[in-house]
Amino acid sequence: MSKTISAGRSPKIFIENVGGDLSLVGWEGEDILLKGDDEEIQYKQDGERATISSDGDLSLRVPKLASISIQRIEGDASIRGVTGGVELKNIAGDLSIRDVDSVSIDAIESDFSLRGAKGNVFVKSARSDVSIRDVDGNVTLESVADDLALRDARGNVSANVAEDVVLYLNPQAGNSYSITAGDDILLVMPPKANATLTLNADEIDVEWKGVQRDDDATSRVITLGNGSALVTLNAGGDIRVTNQANAGESAEDFGNFAGIGMDWSGFGERISRQVEHARRAEAKVNVRAGRWNWDLSPKGAPTSKPRVSDEERLVILKMLQDKKISAEDAEKLLSALEGDA
């Protein structure tokens, strides 16, 4: 089914339920384009308000100025390129959001990746890993059940994380950054950062010119530059503060950071490209990875593919470490991405 709805340049779109996966993309057109199974999609329109639901997968192209409100997604979701704000009550699968305005989410049951938000980002409950990058507004994460990777947040930050945290911050004068982690925290800042650090942890390691080491301290207050930003870190494990930009690449030596310091939003896109190659070639290799099931082509894909990146390799290794996939699945997935399957 392919259906076009005319609801103006800035429609209000209410998605009641998606029984499968959701793909939602903002475009320059003024219409809403729905794609899915004819028997599974229900919709109605009242002026600029459109209400949509689907028992299976749903693909939407919407005007860029649209505002999006979603009640429930049973599968995975990709949302990008809308500037009217995104509100989501609950999603059972993975969620990837890119190039939007504000984001408000009640509950994410699996992994969450966000890159590019002009407004504020609020998440009440994330029950797996979270990766956030490039946010102009404030970031509030009330509860993250696993790991957090946060980079380039230009507003205030507040986060409560059950496990490890990797932070790349350029502290802004007058801003506050408050992070509590159940395990370890790695904080990376520019050498000329201006911040007042309040640190509490089992062990505190500050690698900074002019700052004296104190290997026995479990609580420290340190002023860097004029101290104009307030950074408060509380860790159940260790805290490491450094101005070495590549610190995240070897962070697993400090704590359980393998892979979480990377922005892995492009990983799913690479998988999608491989799936498309397989469909075109009408030849399939089935790779099951936990609840994921990807069809990849060993023969039909182009022969001049780039080798799997370090970031992608780390993500696969982390999936293996978390027992989401078996060693055999990891080998198949790496081979498929390399084009060697």
C-alpha cells in the first residue's frame, strides 16, 4: 500500500501503534506518504491532524515541519529530519534518531542512538545502552540501565546511569553537568576547558597539566581555568579525567567501555545497505544475532566494499560480550560486512 495524505506544511502526526518496525523521514514535500501492508494500516485525517496506526511495519515520509507523537512501537524505529519535535511513549526495540529538534521519550526497551538535536532531549527510562551526540539544548536522562556515551552536548546535562559513562564535553560558562554512574566514568575535555569539577568515586585519576595527583582521594574539587562551568561526577567505580582526545579509544583498559564511546548510529545504515545489495542480487546469507535477523549477500554485493571499521567491530564485540550474539554469529556478521561470507 502507498497512500498520500495532504495535511499542510506543519501537520501534527499521531501514531497510535506500530506492530512492527517504523521508518519516519522528513522531506521537502507537503504531503504525508504512507507505505505498508494495505490490511495492516489504519489512518484518519482532520485538517492538519493525522492519526495513523499499523499492525505491521510502517514507512512514513512527512513534511520537515511536522510534529510527531507516538504511543507505542513494537519493533525497531528510525526517525530523522523532522523539526517539529518528537514525543514517544514506549518502544520495544532499538531506536535511532537523527537531525531533529526536541525529543521527549518515556521508555526505550532496547538501545538508543541520537545524533543531531536542535532542542532539548529528555528520556525518562532507557533500559539498555544510550549514545547521544551533537545536542544544542539540554540533555536529561532520568534512568539509563546500561552504558552511556555522550558527546558534544551544548546545554545543561543531567544523567543517572546504572553502568559506565563516557563523556566528551566542552563545558560552557554557566552550564551545569551532573552525572551519576553505577560503575566508571571517563571525562574527556579540551586542554583549555573552564570548569569546576566535583568528583566522588572509589578511585580518581586526573590527567591534567597543573593538577596534582592524589591517588588516595575518593572525593576532590578541582578548578580548571576560570571554573565557570559546574561539572559534578559521582561514580560507584572509578573516575578518569583527561584532555587526551583519543582516550575513549583505549577506554576498555580503564573500565568496561568497549564500544560505548562510539557513535554507532551509522552501523544500522551499513546493515541496511548490505540488505539492499542482497535483495538486488536475489541471493541471501542468513545471519541471526540475538533477536536480529539480517539477510546479507555474499555474491551480489559490490566487490569494492570498505573494510569493517573499528567502531563497527567494537559494536559487534560488545554484542558478543553482552551475550546478545554467539561467537559464530559475530564471525558471520564480520565476514558479511567485509564481503567475505
